[in-house]
Amino acid sequence: MPPVETFVVRVWLPDRPGALGQVASRIGAVRGDVVGIEIIERDGGRAIDELVVRLPDASLLDLLVTEVRAVDGTAVEDVRLAPGSPRDPRLDALEAAADLVAAESVAELLGALVQRTAGDLGATWVAVVDGRAARVTEAAGPVPPLPWLVAFLEGSRSSAAVAAGEAGPDELACAELEAAGSWVVVGRPGRSLRTRERRLVAALARLADARWVELGHRRASLEGRVGSG
């Protein structure tokens, strides 16, 4: 018997009662089991949901997509193999915050920021760019060349919406660490980053920035004690 496969299906559907039920019914018709639902965005009478679906046979995936698209007003944006057991986005966010708050050094803080951002968003690459020194201080994945990152950030600074995580190029997001004088930049080619995901990047950046300040105060306090001793 073929192994059970789990997929994440990102679906656009009308934001009306019963639409999600129709999609779930179509998935059930091909023996799919919806084991997780996350609302990514709701705007303009449409919703974007991510459905975690288990299939008894991966060969049913094309049929599943065809069935979902048959629901009036529905479109499938993206289908990908699930990275493991279904995740709870609320728990993921809390664990990310805990990792940042628990960092005991700047290096540990930036490492946690990059890894949690990459993992929670399924990003292809993440970079922390020091805006003052114009250098990458932490990264994960195949990060674009530094001149490209600097040019992108120069353009982003001119847009309050982009800087706040409310808009931006479909496959890119960024957020400022103001106290650190740095930016975290995220790339996910082939999969658009939605408003909720951009807001997550901005929230993680704010947490990291607050922890940066705390670590700086701690370092200054320790240096003061050494100097007075």
C-alpha cells in the first residue's frame, strides 16, 4: 500500500458562508482528509486559506487540485509537500518569541531570528543586513549579492507600507531592527508572501530589536562593574 502523503494546499476562495465546506467536500471526494486549516488573508470578498491535506496516494494530488478548482470562485495558488506533522501557527509564533527572548548574545539572537523566520515562513533565504556597515551579519539559504540587498532596502525605506510589513514585492519581505541599525530581508521565490506573513516578519524584527537593546544594556552594565572594580 502506498504511504500516506501530506500536502499544504493554498486556496483562494470566496469569503462567503459554505465556500470552505464546499472545498472540504471536494477534497473528501478524492479520499483526502483535511487535518489543518490556517487563514492567511481576508480582503475584498476573498479569503486565502492554507489547508493541510492527507492523501492515501500521492497520485491523487492532480485530481484533488482539479476538484478544488471546480468550486465556483476558487483558485489553487500553491501546493507543496508538508514538511512534517501539521503545525500550529500560534504555537510556532510563541516558540519563536521564546527563542528570541532567551538569546544570551547578539550572535545567538540574530541566528534565532534568521532560523525562526526561515522555518515559520518556509522561506528560501533570510538575511540580516547591517544598514550602517552595509554588510550581511547573519543569513540562511542562497542569499542574493549584497549590492542587490542594499538596493532593495534603499527602495523599501522610501515606502512606509513596505517598512511596516503591509506591502512589498510578492516574493520578498523586509522589516527594520531600528535600534540595531539593521534589516531582516526574506525571499520566497515562487510563493507569494501575504499580509499576515509580512506582519509576522515585522513582529519578529520588533522582538529581536527589543532583545538587542536589553543585551546592550546588560553588556554596558557588566563593563561598568568591571571598570568600577
